[in-house]
Amino acid sequence: MNRVAVIQSNYIPWKGYFDIIHDVDLFIFHDDLQYTKNDWRNRNRIKTPKGPTWLSIPVGTDEHRQICAVELRDPAWARKHWEQIRRHYSAAPYFADYQDFLERTYLATSWRTLSELNQHLIRTVSRDILGIPTQFADSREYALTKRKQDRVLELLLKTGTHVYVSGPSARDYIDEAYFRDNGIEVVWKSYGGYPEYPQFHPPFDHAVTILDLLFHTGPKAPWFIWGWRDGQDALA
């Protein structure tokens, strides 16, 4: 694979997450890592008349487990999240376009683990809604043995990667020269410059779930994620 990204799965992530998926040939979920509290793994934000609010999936307090081992034992959260999403977005112009998909996800499916839920949502939004052709994989498929940046490098070498596309926060632990010496170019993803779109409850906020963008812009959503940057025209 030429261009690869490696990121932990997040719960209904923001548009930047899908932007980096669009940038690569292979996107690898890195879920056999330590679960981190108060992060994006089990929560995200929606807009409400009182400002942005969190949708958080209860996952217990065990701090000694990997993301892929986080079980969803109390199913009550799913209906609560769907009711909040419907309450605050049912009047959005494209809400009805995604209602069936979300009702199946929240009301008709029982999710055993957080990773299973997150990956399903991300894959479905990417492929079926945004039309992204990127392939997906899971780091557990590669029998990794190393830690920290050596673990990422091991994964990239096993997938034949030439270009590693990474979010800017990884600058704290990724040594570009080390990767370059192993034949891999590191490209840092920029999340700046996204255009605003019609959004409920000003002021505008970029740091909300992808659902906000989908409900407000529907088939125009890809333009607001990457099309504007490529010089494409927004759909009429």
C-alpha cells in the first residue's frame, strides 16, 4: 500500500477523521492499544440550543484494558443517544436521509464492544455515505510485537507502506528521520481551513460529530471535508 493512516477508532468522529481516511489507500484501526479516559473513543459532541453537549457511552472505570476489550454491557445508552440526536437534529434538512441507518445502528443492533460499534459507524459513513474507496484493516490482523513508534513502524513495514499520513498530535513521538531511514515518508495532516456550513445554534463549531455535517449538508458533505481543497465545485 502506498499511503496508509493508523488511528484508534473514535465514536461518530468529526469530519477531520474522515478527511484523513480519504487521503489514504489503507486505513488501519489501531485498537489494540491502551484505552484512554476522557478521550474521543467513547464520546463525541452534538450541537444543542444550550451549546455543544457530549454523547458519552458508559464503559466502566477499568483503566487496564485495550480499546478493543472495552465491552458495552448496558444497552440503555443507545436509545438515549438516538433520542438526543433525533431531538436536536430532526428539523435539519437531510436528517431523514440517514434516519434508517441510525435507527438500525442504535435501536436494532446489539453491540458487544466499543471497537465493534466505532468501526462499523466509521466504515459505513466512509463507504456508503461519503463514497470513500479507501480499504480498511485492523491492527490485530498483523500480530504486532513492538511498542510506541516502533509498533507503528512495524505495522507500516508489514503493509508495504511508502507514505504514512499522520495527525499532527503524533509529532510528539514520531521521529520522521527514523521512519525515512526505513523507507517511509511521513506526511502530517492539516485540519485547517475547513469551510463553514449552515449549522444550528451559532456560533459555528467545527469540533462536532460528522452527523452534524451530514444532517445539514447531505450529499454536499464531501465538498465540506475535502472537495473545497481539491478545487471541486460544491453540488448545486
